[in-house]
Amino acid sequence: MNDTTPLDNAALEALCDQALLDEAAAIVAFAKADTAEIAHAARMIHKSTGPLIVAGIGKSGHIASKVASTFRSIGKSATFLHAAEASHGDLGLIAPDSVVLILSNSGETTELSDLIHYCRVHG
């Protein structure tokens, strides 16, 4: 079967079932992992008095925008920062009391490296 061949109902349901089982297994595996870093990040976000800056690029940027929106909906000041725009004037969004959450698939794009460098230099 190639990518353009329609699936019959049973095959589509089996594919959906497997996708949900795979996602559930990934969540269970993640829950069993060491969560100390996640707890540390959650504490930093909770304690910060500045805005949460959620950054990303590409698909990760789309998700980062939704994450910032979700934080705003629960009362945490948050904004999305497009990593490519950051070095063109948007770094001013980052305050000394901000927490910067960067989402990335690879973590190796130049734009993200520049943003990480800026955050390290400015504490």
C-alpha cells in the first residue's frame, strides 16, 4: 500500500488505536523517568515574577505559542518569542526576572543557540 491508497475502516481504526497506544506508552515511560529537572523548571516558572518567555522556531514555535497561550489562560504572564526574531529586536521581551522556556526538536539551530547565549550572558 502506498501513501495515497485509502484505508478501509478496520485498517484506519487499527492505525488510530496503535497511535493512541504508542502515545500512552510514551507518557508512561516519561512519567517513570527522573522528573527532578521538570520539577525544578516548574518551580522556576511558578516563583518568577517576570513573564514566562516561551520560544521556538518552526513546528516547535507553533507549539511554543500555544504553551504561552495556555500559561496566560491560567494567570501566568507569558509571551511567545520567535527565535528567529529574537536577535532582531525582540530580546527586549526578556526581563531579568523572566524564565525562558525554549522548545526544540534538535536544539541545534543557530537562532536557538543565539537565544541561549543571550540568556546565559544576561543571567
